[in-house]
Amino acid sequence: MTGLLLAAGVPLLVAACDREERALGTTRPPDGAQVEARVATASAVDGIVAARCDREARCNNVGGGREYATKDACATRIRAEWRDELNFAECPGGIDSKELNECLQEIRNDDCNNPFDTLGRIVACRSSDLCRATR
């Protein structure tokens, strides 16, 4: 009887784990398959928030009487801006790490007084570029 329960339970457990891995974007490709690096959406948002708030601090936009009263206020507002852009529903395939790195680099290079740099950052950080296509 125990053997029968074990034989029936193992395939169910494997199927449940596989479904969870697909939902989390952590499934492993078959041997020999080309691997495209991806990042979880929450990690991508965390990276963008940190880079943006570092930029805002560098550009003197954080502090009393400025655009963001504190670094925490900056993080709260920037995170709210990205919450609807990068999430599992919008990016079910996760985030393309190459595109994310380009976005983060644009944020880091964003000159405080150059609107063209800001435009470059906006273009590099579009969710349509960051989200991996599902195939």
C-alpha cells in the first residue's frame, strides 16, 4: 500500500514543482539548450529603484524642500511608478538581464542637467524592452 501511495504521489509532486518553477521563471532548460539570462521582476524593480534614487541624491533632488524629502521617499515613489510597468502579469517571461543592465547604465550615466540624457534613460528603460518575450 505504501509503495502504491508513493508511486502515485511522486509524479504529482514533480508536476507541482515544475508548475511552480515555470511561474517563478526558474525552470531549467533542457541539456544543450541556449540559455537567455533573465531576472525576476522584483529584482529588476529593486535595481532600478536603487539606481534612480542614487541618481536623484547625486543630482541634489533628495532632502528638505527638494523633489524627494528623503531617500526612502524617493524609493517609495519610484517603486510605485514601476509597480505597474514591471510585474509578472506584464512580464511573464521575466526581465532580460542585458536590457536591464543597459537601463541601469543609462540611469547611472544620466547627467543631472541634460534633458537628452534623461530621454536616453527613458528609452533604455521601457518595459517593452525590459520584458522578455514569452515563447
